[in-house]
Amino acid sequence: MQAAVAATSRTRDYRTPMLIIGLLFFIFGFVTWLNGPLIQFVELAFELNTVNAFLVLMVFYLSYFFLALPASAILRRTGMKRGMAIGLLVMAAGALVFGEFVVRRWYPGALAGLFVIGAGLALLQTAANPYISILGPIESAAQRIAFMGICNKVAGILAPLVLGTLVLHGMGDLKTQVQAADPLTRAALLDAFAARIHIPYLVMAAVLGLLGVWIARSPLPEVRPAEANRASADTRFHRDSLFAFPHLWLGALCLFVYVGVEVMAGDAIGTYGRGFGLPPDETKFFTSFTLTAMLVGYVAGLLTIPRFISQSRYLALSAMLGGLLSIGAYLSHGYVSVGFVAALGFANAMMWPAIFPLAIAGLGRFTEIGSALLIMGIAGGAIIPQSFALLRESHDFQLVFVAIMLPCYLYILFYALRGHRAGMAHAG
């Protein structure tokens, strides 16, 4: 009876924190999934080729690689709650920098702003992902992260629609005007187009700043990872190094390839569609189609894990589906092929929610630094899409797409079946 009361109390205890963290994941989604339409925006505003436009993804996601470990050090000093507040304030500063340098049409400065936004997100994600994973039982962590994913992807669906409506409207006609204009008129047209993004990013900066202050004063409780995420056999086996957890290192690589395929399906889908000659006024919304499929995938995961299927088994099925859809995209053309790419959102949806808790299971006092290592894997969103942008310059873009995606899904399948258990047998 006492155990039942304790369990009920614990469930009640983490409902409010889940709603607060859900709001943060909404912010993650909105800011992150702006990158897809931003590629098309910078391509026109700064007159770039595809490879240079894809630096939007390279800079944004590399910030995770460079700043995740410093973020874990900051979190050890500040605690997770204050760390999340600081992350929001850093993002606000990055939004101001990005908006200012886009108006000036200085691309390196705009990229610096995106790097700062990514830095704030690195701090936020290094805190929020393990927080939600260990807020309740680790076995049902995928279910809680699925709820976070729903918040994330609802924002991700809205982000391209908002940017497309406020900033990218009439891009096709504008491209035609720019190509036909003399140098002075061209500069004036592009200056006016670039200026459209200033007010939306000022508003974003203000919202992020206010949220940072609110999180710092919110009732969000502190969670002690060393106590909440201890392996059952910690008292019998000495684990004094991260190298004692091979499932963590394999998980970091798994997240690297997963984020790569997620960004390929979400942010690169517009570029993929333009490979068939589809009009920019349509391709700017394609990211929303992928994220709608992801939203459906999160709902499916929320309803089935762990009630009907385990985290690892669902991950294996998702990896197999991702491989099949990638082949379908290669074997078809035009809107049908784009549809297969968008459907990858469903296959990808539950991968992060499954991989992250599997990779941090049993880390105990190493949870913060282990989480930082996993967050570094987000750099896959920089490297893998950039490889696609480079290779498509000299090879068939559909062949390049499938050649990149299939090995990634095969590795995710390996981690689901075997990798997540590496080194865990002696831990009980």
C-alpha cells in the first residue's frame, strides 16, 4: 500500500515538470526546424550556391559538438534548472546577432548568430534530455521523450509555415526579378528581402529572454542524476570511467547517424525536391510535411511504448522502415519520391526517444558528461547533410541520398539489436 502511494505521488510530482520541459522542447523544435526554409532564404538573400547555403546546418549543428562538454561542466556548477535558463538567454543573444547581420547581408556574421543559437541549444539539450529521461522510470523514458517530441514537432510544423508566410512569400517571382535586374536594383531587392527576417528574430529573442527568466523562477525541481540513474550493480562493480560503458559510446555514434538522417529528411527535403525542378514556393513548405509524419510517429510511440513493445524493439522496426522508405525514394520520382522522404519522418520519430535512454542507462554519476557526449552526436546534422550537398554537385542526387541514408539506418538497426546491450551484461 505504501509503495502504491509513493508511486502515485511520484507520478503527480513529475507532471508539472513534464509540462515545463515540454514547453522547452517546443522552443527546441521551432528554432531548430527553421533551418530547412532558412537554407532557401540565405541562398537567395546572400546569392549562394547550395553547398554554401548548407553551411546553415553545418554551423548550427557543429555548435553542439564543440559546446556540449563545456555545457556539462556549466551544469555541474549551476544545476539543470539554472543551466536551462542560461541556455535560453544565450539563444536570445544569438537570435539578435543573426537578425542584425542578415539585415546587413554579411553571411559570416549571420552564421555566427546561428552558432550562438546552437550553443544555447547545446546547453539546453544537455540538461533537458537526461532530465526528462531520469525524471521517472528509465524503462518508460521513451514514452516521456515521445511527449517531448510531440511538443518539438508541433513547433517544427509551425516554424516553416510561419517563416514561409512572413518572410519567404513570393520567392519564385523575386528570383525572376533579381535575375533580370541591373546591379543597383538587384541589391535593393535583396536588401528588402533580407530585412523581412529582422522583426521575426527580434520577437524570437524577446520571447527566449522572457522564457529564460521564467524558467529560473519556475517550480521545476532539481534532479540528481547520480542517484536517479544508478545501475543496479554499481555497488558490486567498479565503474570509474566512461570507457566502462561501451553502450554509451556506441549510442553516441548512433545519435550521430540518426540526427544526420533526421536532418536529411527534414531540412534537406526542400533541396531534394528542387532536384526534380519543383518550384521554390512549394519546396519551402516540404519540411512541414516531414515533421507532420514525425508527429504521427511520436503519437504511435507514445501509445505503444512500453505497453506493447520495448524501446529497443521499436527502434529496430523504425530502422528497417527507414531503410525501405529510402529505397522507395530512390526508385520513384517527383512528388512521389518527395513523399517517401517526408514519410521518413514517421520512421525517424521514435529514434531519439529510444536511443537516448538506452545510451545513458546506468551511468549514475557519469550521467551529465555521458549526456554531453551524446549531445555531441548532434554534429551528425552538420556532417551528413553537408556531404549530401557536396556529392550532389557531381553525382545523381537520388543516388547520393540513398547511399548516405541506408548505411545510417543499418547502424541504427545494429544498435537496436545488439549495440545498446554492449557491456551491460555484468550490470545486472
